[in-house]
Amino acid sequence: MNVSKTNQPNKTVPLQEMFSHLGRPCTVPLIFALGERSYNTDIHELRNSVGMSEGKRLSEATISKCLSNLTEIGLVEGTVHAHSPLKAEYCLTSKGQQLYRHLLQIRLLTERLSLEQDYIDSISAC
């Protein structure tokens, strides 16, 4: 049976949505930074630990927005402490920890493949 695209309901494809989040410059570095800690951390510590290319650092506003997005999709959990001044700390949820473990595997695979000349040549062909 052939179904035309106009008859299909307008659903977001979960994989596309996840990749749209992962494609943002701050998402993967923040997931790695949070995944490497066994404790909750604040924006200041995250900013210091997330290195960007060309010596540029993420602003706290950018990190805050990214953390909000990751919280919204259930990968990060924030806790606000009512101290003066207010302090928020963040950690990965169980879903975020699962994604972190998969990203670690991708990073290891990429590091291994980058040592192989065929892989390096194939990147330039794209």
C-alpha cells in the first residue's frame, strides 16, 4: 500500500530531534562534562571545563540555554539551592547517562578510526 506524504500525520522523528539537539555546539561537550562527574555541578564549573575550538569559551548564558534545552528533553536535571545568591547545580538524568555512555563509544570509535589513513582520506572525499 502506498501512502502519500500528505496523508501522514505530522510527527517529529525522534532520531532527527535528538540529532538536532546533539548538533548544537555546546550539547555534546556539556554532556561529556556532566558525565565525567559523580556530583552535581554549577554553570561556572561547567564553563571552566568545556573547552571550545580556537580558544573561544562558551558564555554562561549559552551554557544556561543549552542546559535548559537538555533539561526540557529529559537529559539533564537541575537543582536550585536557595542560598544567597541562588545557585543551580546540574547532573545527567538516567537517560542522559545512557546517552553519555553511547557518546563515549562514538568518541572511542572516532579516535580509533582517525588513526587509520583510509578514514582520514574518506573524510576529505565528503
